[in-house]
Amino acid sequence: MLPEAELLPPQVLVVDANARHCLLYRMEIEAHGYAVSCAHNGQDALLKLQARHFDLAVVDVSLPDISANDLLQQISACRDLENRRLPIIINTAYPYSQQQASRWSADAFLIKSSNLDGLLRKIMLFLKPQNLRSKAPNRFRGHRFFRQRDLFIDCIV
């Protein structure tokens, strides 16, 4: 029999101040066989990282309470203390942040898009998916998401 930890799906922490983005990411990432927890600010993210194990973090660099540099340094310190490697994907709407990404010790950098395929591909590079896409429920069948500024608009088609 497998130990309980091996039965759990990979754990993904999404850190984004925008609750709508978190909901969209959660729905799509979970549909691919991962467990998702969301944090809406840096302090919440650090508390969640201290309280439980995560296999990957998707982090927006624009948070209300902490700079991206400070948050990513603290995440790195947490993962160093536990002697484990936590991959970090920076997912932001600000392309100029890519120049700073190398000093943030992130493993990948993405510009936010209404199409989450790029984010999902990056997650799958670091974590083995529990379900194949064809087996995942298509929660968005009949829906099309349009991006208008920082809002994702759900339109039934």
C-alpha cells in the first residue's frame, strides 16, 4: 500500500491579489489533477508555506503588502530551511519584471494571459500531472474568457 503522502495530488500555491484570477487559476489547474491553494497577499502566502507542504508556487509580483523581491527571498529561505526545492513560476501582467526575474531565484517567468495553456505547460514541466487533459472535466465547454484590463469576463458561447 502507498503511503498517504503519495496518494495526494501535487500541491500548488497560487499567490495573486486578484481573487478572480485565483478562482480562474484554481479551476483550470485543479481540472488537470493538481490541488490548489490561493493566497491574496504575501503574508498569507508565507503563512501557508509554513503551515503545509507545496510542490510548486505560482506568484504574481504585484502584491499589496510586500515587494516581489522580499516575498521571493522569504520563500527561498523557507525552502532552504526545509532542505527541499520549491519551483517558483512568476506569473505577472508586467513584462518589465522579466529583467528582474533572474535575481528573484524564480524557475520560470510568464506574462499573464487569458489563455492559461502556457501556465499549465510550465506547471507540467515541474510536476507530473495526475490526470491527462482528455480525462479532466472540461469546465469551460461553452464558455469563452475575454480579458479586459485586469478582469476576465466569462461569456457563454
